[in-house]
Amino acid sequence: MTPNQLARLIKKLDPHLPISDSFETEMPGGRAEQKRAWYSSQRQHWLGWLTEYKGPGAYDRKEPGGRDAEFVYNHIVNPKMLIWLAEAVGAPRGRLLRAKKAALSAGPRMQAMSAAIRGEFPYSYIETLLKANAPRRVSGTRNGS
């Protein structure tokens, strides 16, 4: 899957969900960071990140372009983006709560929190859920209608 394909699927997901929204406020500095952010949801954050992925973007990436969605997912250092994506694609509630607890227990470093979430939700699992939830085209129409 390419970053553009991932973005097309993410555009269709709910922007605000209960577990990921609560995670944002519970993590260290969560409320203050929400007020300063340029995005209003983690969906918008993902789409901004992916839109600029072919260049250095706002994050001054060192090796822009030519990467697949798995590379992108595995290099996100924002646990809020990761847990939102897992919830948005339909990961089970119990597993989401385990990932949230593991991330909050990992300490204040974003890298450690992100690793904790990826430990529960490796890219292959997320990709399977993304593909399972993707709208299907049947006879040239969406969802068989």
C-alpha cells in the first residue's frame, strides 16, 4: 500500500473516537498540546502528514518519498496518531485499552509510547483492518448499490 492509498482510506474514517480522544487528554501534556496543534483531529493530522510525505514536509524528513505505508506507519513518533488509526479501523476495544495502558505506562517519551502501541498493533494488523473496512466496488458502483 502506498502513502496515497493509505490517505484515501483514512479520509473515510471517523475523526473522533472515544478511546483515542481520551488517550489524547490523558497522556503527558495532552490538553496543552491539543490547544497548540494545527489539526483538529488525528485524522486531519494523518492526512497532513501523508500529503507532505513526498518531501521534507513540516517535520523536515531526511529521506522523503519512495516509501510504502508500512514504512510510514513504523516511523510515526506520535502515539495519538497510532491509537486513533487502530480504533478508527475497528480494532477490538480490549486490545485498544491494553495499548492505551501500555503507552501511558511507557513513560513520557513519544518514541516509547508509540512503540508500545505498535507492539499491540503491528502494521500488518492495521493493514488487514484497513482493507477489510475499505469500500468495495461492484459492477462499477460503490458498495453494490
